[in-house]
Amino acid sequence: MTTKYKLYYLDFEGRGEPIRLLLHYAGVSFEDFRINFQDWKDTWKAKMPFGSVPVLEIDGVMLPESHAIGRYLAKKFGLVGGDDLEAAQIDALLSHFEEFFKESIQPMLAIMAGFKEGDKGDGQVVQGVARPIWQVELAGSIPLGQKF
Ligand SMILES: N[C@@H](CCC(=O)N[C@@H](CS)C(=O)NCC(=O)O)C(=O)O
């Protein structure tokens, strides 16, 4: 029987996108369930195992935590590296990305999604806390960018 996947995430890229990309790369069909801010607060947050997304439902089993989901899918689709060193390099990239994401992208997305107030009143929300850091990092290349 074909495995049934349903990805619960918000309606932007964020932590959900690497999971979407993994599933697309593997050529697996899945339900890309995108939740808007109001529905998240009113309905979905309380239903998620740790009160956050992404969550991947696999044949009815709810798996939370983006890295657990990513590792699960990578293992399933043969994308964990050819040996222990390659696997460690993948882990290194993931750790670096996690730091970058938490300090730069996540604060920006939180403002854009309406979870937090921005610190600029001119509609340029991404000009707030996050954008300068984001630009510095993108000027280099992940994982070789300057420490932010
Ligand atoms: N450690 C978790 C963090 C999950 C997380 O912070 N998700 C955010 C979106 S990127 C979220 O659910 N925010 C809404 C909320 O916490 O109510 C993971 O890697 O999946």
C-alpha cells in the first residue's frame, strides 16, 4: 500500500520548505496543507503534538519537529550520505542552517506571519530586525558566510 503523507505547515517557506523539497525530490505525492495565521491560532495549534509546525502525518501518525521529519525522509529516500563522513557533513550543514534560521529568517517570518510586531511602521517589515542579518549571510554562501 502507498504511504500517505500530509504536511501541516504555514503558508510560506520557512521550516516546511525543506520537507516539501525532499518529498518533491523523491517524487512522492503528499498533501501540502497550508494553514493561515487565524486558523492556526483558532484551530490548529492545539491539535499539533508540540503546538508547532511543521508536522508530517504519515499514514495517520503525527511526526513533529522539522529535523526529525527531514532525517526520517532522507533516510527513507537514501539521502543521508554515502558514508559516516558525508552523513556528518550533512549534519554540520543542518546545524549551521538551524543557527542561521533562528537568528535571521525566523524573526522575519514571525513578523510577516503576524505572530510578532515589527519595529518599523512603514510596511517594510523585513527591514526590521532580520533583514540586515539576512543580507550579510546571503552575501556569502551558506555554510561559508560570515558569522552573524
Ligand atoms: N523545533 C521546531 C520549531 C518549530 C517552530 O518554531 N515552528 C514555528 C513555525 S517555523 C511555529 O509553529 N510557530 C507558531 C507557534 O509556535 O505558535 C522544529 O524544528 O520543527
